[in-house]
Amino acid sequence: MKRFMTIILSVTLVFGLAACGRSESPSAGSDAKVGTWKTAQTIQPFFYQEFAGADDTVEVLPFTNPGDMKTALLAGSLDMCGTTIVTAITAASKGEPVVLVGGLSNKCSALAVAKDSDIQSAADLKGKKIAYVPGTMHHLLLLEVLTNNGIDPETDVVLIRIDFFDMGQALAQGTVDAFYSGEPYPSMAVAGGYGRILLYPDDNEGFGIINSAMMTTKQQVEENPELIQKLVTAHVKATEALNADREKWMEKSIEFGTERQVMEVALDNIQLFWDIDEAYINSVKNLAQRMLEQGLITEIPDVEAMFDLHFIENAGRGL
């Protein structure tokens, strides 16, 4: 009987230890789905696989707008995705369980005017027709420019809603005098010979040059922290690699359908990044305040609670 009990205890101990080893193994392979846009400023996820573990698989799913991407994330169809900061603030203000875990890109926007226009400074925009897309980061940047120069957006200019894809044509045809848009459209106007850049976002403005970040959900952070850490680590390494190799960044961006001559201009107005500091979070707070003032949100979320920075802190130590 004693021999029988000894065998049972031995077998139980062996299988118990084996089970513990499996649950804590950091080398177990993982499958992840990440959403982003096919643009030069949101390009890093397309390089995650290069920096993933040998047994890890990262599927990158391209989207055309941040709203659909956020919906897929909250539905559980994505593990992580890119997001505009405007989208993240809007989601958080509605109580949606989103978490920002790393930076994606800064700058990326510009105010373009016709090449031969008499507009030489922001003050010259008074009385002009300006194309914009309501509720976007570019809309808010435009409003900052106008109000900072004593121009009333409602009475001193004519704001015309035009899709980003059509802004260049509208400028070339004289339908509008200017447009505020994300890349590559301002650079396309320059490369096409019909436009020039009046100004880029200013880091000294209320919310500066912030643009986009990587986002996941509270559930993922709580239930799959190892997976999120793997993705954030790959993101950090991909960002560092692209910043160190402009041609690698350039070649992949061209694959998305934008000509090299346009990208030569656009890349100078794009800052790929991953680290988030206190100054960045303060800029997000300023942006949230502007969104409230413009009626884009009804209340300001807890901006500090939107961030979980321990993943990038861990990844940064491994560089």
C-alpha cells in the first residue's frame, strides 16, 4: 500500500511540475493580429514579424480608417492596432476600455496652399476657402492656426468639407485656396507642382505634433500581458530599425502606392517613435481640452488612465 501511494505521489508531483513549467514558459509561440493603415506614418506593424520570436506569428490587417480599426479591436478581432489620438480620446470619453501602449508617429500633417498663391503667412488665410475633414486631428490643427492668428473660423474664412483624397485636385483647380491634411497629400501637392507647404504643426502649439499611437484593450493587458509585451517589443525594434534605415522605410512606403518623389518630401514630415513621456501625455490632455471646446467630446476622460507604459519601459531596456 505504501509503495502504491508513493508511486501516485511521484506521478502527481512530476505532472504538476510539468504543468507549471508550461504555464510560465516565456518561449511558447503565439499568434497575434494587429491592425494599421498602409501609410508611411503607420508602417511599423508590417515589420513586426521580422522582430518576433521564431515560434510567433503576427498577422497584419490593413484598415482605411481608425474608427473601423477600433471597432475590430473592441470586438476581439485584433490584439493591438494603430489609432489616432483623437480616436483614442473619443473612445475613452465614452468609457470604452482602450489602452495606449506605445507611440506610433508624430507630425504627419501640413497646411498646403496653391503654389502661386498670395498666401504667405497664416494671417493671409483670412477670407480664403480652406478644405478640411471635420472631427479629425487636421481639423483641430487648422482651428489652432486660425484662432492663434486672430481669424474666426466661422466668419473670417470659408471651410469646405472635402475628402482627403480629393483635396489636391480641389487645390489644383482653384476650388479651394488651401487645405489641411495628413501625409502624403500635402507632399503630393508639392511634388505635383501645384502646391507648397505654408506651415507644419508646431511643437509649441497646445497639443504640438502628436498624431498616433498603438492601442489595445484593458482585457488584453490583464489577460494576455505576455502577448502584448511581445508586440510592443517588436514595435520598438521595428521603429528603431526604420529610423536607422530610411531606404528600408522608403521602399516599403512606395509599395503602398505613393511615388518616390512624393515620399522624399513626405518622410521629412513624419516622425516614427515609440517612447511616451510626461510632455507627450500633457499634449494629449491639451488636445482633449480642445476637443471638448469644439464639441467633439462631451467630457474629458482620465488621460493618465489611458496609458500603460510599462510595456515600452520593458522593451526599451532590451535595446
